[in-house]
Amino acid sequence: MFLFSVLLFFLLACAGAWLLLFDGGRALVTQSLAQLGRRLEQRWQRLNQAGGQRAAAAGQGAREGARQGAARLLRWLRRRCLLLLAAGVLLTVPPLLAWLVSDGSMLGGFDGAAHDVNPQVLALLEGEQLAPPLSPPPLAFTTAEVAQVRPLLDSANRNWQLLDAAFAQRLLLVFKIMKESHGYDMAILEGYRSPQRQDLLAAAGSAVTNAKAFQSYHQFGLAADCAFLRNGKLVISERDPWAMRGYRLYGETAETVGLHWGGRWTMMDFGHTELRLPGTVRK
């Protein structure tokens, strides 16, 4: 059936190309249509003559108008025969091919079969409220390793209550999955960020951020920068294979709950996730 449909399409395409490229083909089709038109017109005239004696004057005028309209329609069809033929091919061939090669299993993915559902995501959708974990002590954010990778982190805000409620619950679910399924403890490095702090970080250069005030979801409590805890210490460095594995799992998990992960960006930010709401961030 598929080969037949391909052959049919090939023949129609050849016929269309023959009409478009060769004057003889167009002349033949035009002549055939003209002969058909003349035959229809002669038949129409014979019908008019046979019934003319029985028709009233008003009926005669109506038939004359119809005859003239039919003649005009035939002339219009003759002038646009090639265009109508091309339109007919474009409108009929694709649906015909789809019908010929289709069968009942083409949309099998939408048969309503049961799919695996993450029970933790399902619990979140059903209204489960997760509680924020205990934050590491302030000294954990001022070590030499942390300061080298994330300067100015000691003044960052890590208050879960300042985050958007929907975003906070999704991020807490990511933390829970990372702990229970992958064995990674996580902590927020920075959540809500004031416009003044955003401008301060932007002034530090593109290596820190390219976003100015109100150009980041941090200003709306819809973004957070996170890292891992190992033996009570923050691990941020991307040179650590254990941390890089964690970032990959973190990004995959965040995306399953509807968050955007900074690891997909051109200037990759592996610890960043955000909940994008249309019309929030200033362009």
C-alpha cells in the first residue's frame, strides 16, 4: 500500500511538472477543456430550444441569464485550469497518502495506557507540604573553597520564606528526591535577591551574572542557587566529579518537576534553578 501511494504521488507530480514545463501539455489540456465547454454549451442550447416554446417570457430571461453565467464560468475555468489543477494536487495528494498508509496503530502512544508516575511528584500535586531543611551554619558559606567559587556569598539571602510558595515546594521536592534517590544532601546558597544586590553582582562582571535588577527571577523569589553538602561542608566546585554527577542529577530532577535548570544555558550555572512565570522578568 505504501509503494502504491508513493507511485501515485510520483505520477501526479510528473503530470503537474508536464503541464507546468511543456507548452504542448498545456495546449492539450486547454483544447480538451475548450471542447468540453463547447459540448456543454451546445447541449445547453438544445435544452433551451426544446423547452423554449413552453417557457414564459420570465422563464426565458432566467434561462438566458443562467446560460450566460455558465458561459462565463467556463471561460474562467479555461483561463485558470493550470492553477486549479495545481491546487487540487496540493489539497488532495497529502490527505490521500496519509489515508493510504495509515492504520489503527499510528497513534498508539495515546491509547490511554497507564504510565509510571513518580509518587513524590504525585504527592506534591495532591497538596503535600514539605518543610525546609535546616540551613548549614553561617561559617559553611565563608570557607576558602566557597569564597573562591562564589564571592559575596556571605551576604546572600537563604530564607525559604521569601521564596514563592509554589517554587519553594518544587525545590524542596527536588531536595527530597536528591537525598532519598541519589544520596545527595543539598542546601540553598542564595534564594531571594534584592534589586540592589542584583546590580552589585552584575557590576562584578559577566562571569558572575549578566542580569541587572528585575532581569532575574531571584528578585521575585522564583529562583535559587544550590549546592551539595558532604561531611558537613559545602561542595560547589565543578572540578569535583562527585559534585558534577550531582549537578547532572539535580538538573534532571528539577526539570521533572517543571523547573528550568541553569546547566542548559550558554553561560552554564549548574546550581541554579528557576520557575518561569510569563510576564515576570523585565526584558
